[in-house]
Amino acid sequence: MKIDAHQHFWRYAPETHGWITERMGVLKRDFLPRDLEAERIACGVTGSVAVQAEQSERETNFLLGLAECDRSIAGVVGWLDFRGRDICERLERYSKRERLVGFRHLVEFEADDDFLLREDFLRGIAHLERYGFTYDIVIFPRHLANAVKFVEKFPAQRFAVDHLAKPEIRSGRVSMEWRDGIAALAAHPNVYCKLSGMVTEADWVNWRADDFTPYLDAVVGAFGVERVMFGSDWPVCLVAATYAQVLGIVEAYAGRFSANEREKIFCENAARFYGLELPAHGSAA
């Protein structure tokens, strides 16, 4: 059994998906569960976590609606304005939604590099643990020092670092800033890391599987096989690779580990982190 810990669905609209540039034209259309179903099943992926791609509660409700109709969506990572004064009321309301497992904010797009440490944001995040929700951290390497300070404030809150914190894979250089930041985050046992989003940080046309090895070595070396989980980042990955290719990169790397360790990377860690109730193998709706 495999779980995809990070994928997206959307009904494309230029005004709400402005981050999709002309160079990413392949993404300028709707992507729904039926568009992935055949390839997902062929790859042996039983369930997935659908993650927000738009900063709105409308997005959260859209993904929850999809999850109610398709059992392959085992969990939803939505969005809330954690700076809002009514955050407790909203968390209480969303705690009733069975498939909602956590939240994230696109910190990478914030003009303020210190966004994670804003007092109003921290005040909102402090309420997550009470409701059992996770939080996904999506950042660039320059944000890592602040991310470490951020997680230090919440030692019992479950965090997942998305996309290896987006190292500059296309450069072929493993920066000390990124390596040290990853190691510092991994020192906190409540922090996990997703093996996702790598092909979009590589050369979209000329990447090779071994381009990712130094970065995977650093992440798995820091977090261990108990706190990493596979994520496809579909359909964003399509700018550079197919779903099967992205899965294949991590499968090839994981071939060095035991069957039990591979089970953790591809299933158990995501299920434990997000508290997923998985569908029977092969079921879709």
C-alpha cells in the first residue's frame, strides 16, 4: 500500500491561481480526482492527502467536498487565516469535518520573510494542537532559520516540511544554509519532511534521477526513515515529470532500505502523521 502525502486538485481560474506562470502553461486547466485515478491505481497508490493551492476557506471547502465524494482522498490540508481574531471559532467548526487533517499557508509567497514569527500568526497557530490538526510548512531555504524558531515555540505540534524546503536542485549545489537548516528542523521530533516537489526545483527538461540523491541523502540522514513521507506534488510536477516518474525517483532511492523501512516512507509515516483512515486497496469512491 502507498499513500501520496501531497497532491493538489483545482478548478483553474486565472484570478485565483496567479502563481501559475506562462511557463507552467500545462497547469492551466482543471485537475480533479478522475484525472489522476487511472495512473494513481496503476502506480499502486491507494490514498492521498489533498493540499490547498489557494489561500481561501473556499479552497478548504472545495477539497473537503471532493473528499466526501472520493474515498481515495484520505485527508485534506486546508487553509485558514490564522491571524484572524475568530480563529478558535473557525477551528472548532472545522474540527467537525472528518477528512480535514491540517492546514498550511503559502509562506513562500509572503513579502515578509519573518511571516512565520509574526505575533498574530503565532497566536493562531498556538490553537492547532488543541484540535489535533497538523501544520505544513512551505518555505524556501532563506526561511529555514525562522522555521526553526517557529517550531521551537510549539514542541507538541505536528509539523511537516513540504518539498524539502525547496533547495536549489537545478544548481547542483547543496548549500550549507539549506543542509544546516534541515538538520536543525529534524532535531525536533515533532517535525516530519515530505519527499516531494523535487522535480520542480530541478532542470525541468534535463533532470536525471541522481540529481536528487544528495538532497535525499541529507533529508533522510537528518530525519531518518521514521519521519519522511513520499508526496507527488501532482499536478504541479507535470511541468517536469509524470506522476509515475516522480514516484519512481523516490522508489529507486528507497531501494537501499529494507521492506519495512520502505513501508514507512510510502505509507506508515503519512498515516501516522496525518491520522489517516485508509480506504481498502484499489477503492476510489
